[in-house]
Amino acid sequence: MSYAPTLIDNVFGGIRPAARALNKAASTIQSWHETGTIPQKHWNDIIIAAAEFGHILTAESFFPLSPQVPAQHGYSFDKPHCLSITDFHRVDIENLLELGGHYLDLSVQKSTREGPLRGKTLVNLFFENSTRTEKSFELAGKRLGADVISMNIGSSSVKKGETLLDTATTLNAMNPDLLVVRHGASGAPALLAQKLSCAVINAGDGMHAHPTQALLDALTLRQKLQETGQKIDKRDIGGLRIAICGDILHSRVARSNVQLLNILGADLRLIGPPTLIPIGAENWGVDIFHDMETGLEGCDVIMMLRLQLERMNGAFVPSKREYYHYHGLTREKLAYAKPGALVMHPGPMNRGVEISSDVADDPEISLITRQVEAGVAMRMAILHALSEAQNRAQIKAAS
Ligand code: ASP
């Protein structure tokens, strides 16, 4: 399994550029190149650096010849953090989705002081605005019995100029067990994970990743498929043709969903104007289309994305009106997809820009409200799994 030379040459353009991009000695990269493998502790840095070169790597990129790890009796989730979908094997994802399904079934459960996170402290640190994600983590932590603190950046010392690392040191002194962080810079949660001794959960970093959104989207879809299996000819996500549409370029949701849905084996398409499709996306394991009419053909699921105007420093689309005309999901465009196709959107929505209200609000086809419900359940599952992995690691370290 000598994947390293291909990865170093194709992604970074050779040993020296890879050394520069990864801030490592050329001799280190040379030894990876020669032995053919790269130690696991470097994968995350490589995945982040590769994204800057327009390549989306997954954990599978580091052992492309190995089969998917089968779910085994005695498996236990052992990941210390949730930074990117690429941290997980398929077996981890299946287990997280199963636990998410369990919490979704129990979604009437109210806060409990007896939950699996009793005695643990969860800190929510959001450097970018959020409604759904922040509140769902807060609720998830409380429902599992944790003490939850949501730091308001607007009134914290970050506004007074404190750096991310100073904030990390301050947080470390508070001894949180779990830290949920959203930041405008790609890689900020990974940096905090290196500096802090708690579990770090990425709630969205720049345009890089939003792993918990991808997991909750898969949970939403799986629950819907289970309910309506008879109407959809293939029962699981692996049998679906899924289109992710719109502003792919600025979307961390799209990147994490591409990684997750590829691991689950879906037939994936990206649809968007050429200006909003990232360079190199053809290497992501997707088919690319620029018009909805051909792109939506035969699609079972359509994931719409928000036009992220706040991340655009220039004109990527002529006008919102024209964008809606060509790329907004309306009933007419929906008719190009498979009959009964399902519609998703991570929120917040720009109605009349990327989606029409009558599509977004039709409970027969739209899963958007269900995505919000699944968000709390999925985040309960992630917090629970990480906390148990942390307990096991602490017991092991003490013995
Ligand atoms: N809420 C998602 C995110 O944080 C999607 C969006 O903002 O459009 O990336």
C-alpha cells in the first residue's frame, strides 16, 4: 500500500512543495515518499494543507487499497475529537448514525441530571454567528446532563484582541471536558485540539469542514428512507443519487457532505455556476454540472446551499435575481429530478435566492425542519460517543 508517492506528487506537486506546504523538512517527506506510507498523526495536517491546493482527501486517501472496516462485535468508538469527517472510518460513522437514531427516537426526552455527561463541562465557543448549531449543541449537552457554558464572543476578551491561543489557555484553566468551536479560519479547531486537553468538536471552520452538519444530514435522510422505503427504490444512502447545488465554493457543508456521502457510497453530483465550483472539485469523487436541467436528472435527493455572500470578495454571480432564475430550486426545476425527490438545506435559507418558499415549506418533499430536529439528536450522539471515548482513555491512562 504505497500511496504516499502518488499523494505527495499529485496533491502537492512533489517533495519540496509538499515540505513547504506542510512546514516539514524535505527529508521527512522524502522518507514518506520512500516508505510509501505516512504516520497517522500527520494526516489531519495533510488534509488541511491539501484543501488549500484544491484537493479533498479523506481517511481512505491514506489507505486506498484497504477495504472498509466492517462493523465488529466489540467495536468501541475511540476518536478523541470530531474535527473532520476524514477523522472517521465507515464503522465510526455507522455507529454514530445508529446512536443518533436512538436519540432521535427519544427526542421527547427532556434535560436530565442523570445523563451520560453528568459531571462533565461543555463549553460552546462560537466566533461566527450561529442559530441552529449553537443552540442544538447547548440543548444536546443539557439533555445529556452536562454543565453547559456558551461563551458570548461579543462580550468576551476576544473582542478586546485576545488571540485564539490566549483564549485556549484561558479555557484550559477552566478544565472543560468538551469544547464546541466555530471559527472563520480553516484549521482553528484543529489548532485548539492540539493545545487543549479536552475533546474538541468542530462546529464549522472557514470553508473547510462542518462534520456534524454532514452527520445530521445523513441521519435525517436515513430516518426518512426508513419511513418511506417502499416509495424509494433503493433503501439506503449508498443507493441514492444526490445533488449538492449552488455555492459549493464557499461551503464547508458541501465539503463535509461530499466526504461523508462518498464514504457511504452515494452517486454524487455538484451543480452550480462555474464561478462557484472550486478548482479541483473533479477530483472529489463527484460529477459536475453547471445547469440544473441536466444535473438534476435522476436525482433522489437535492441538497441546496446558501449563497454565502459574506464570504465573497467580488462578484461571483451577476445578480441574485439571475442566480435564482438559473440556479434557484423552484417547482419547475424540481420536475427535472426523480419523482418524489427529497429537498434539503442546512439553513439559514435565502428564500427567493437559492430556493423558493413553496418548495422549502412543502412537508411532502422538504426535509429542512427534520434536519433541525436531527441536529439535536446527532449532536447528542457525538457528545456521548466522545465523552465515552474520553472516559475509556482516562481509565486506560490511569491503569
Ligand atoms: N449553517 C451552515 C454553516 O455554518 C450553512 C450556512 O451558513 O449557509 O456553514
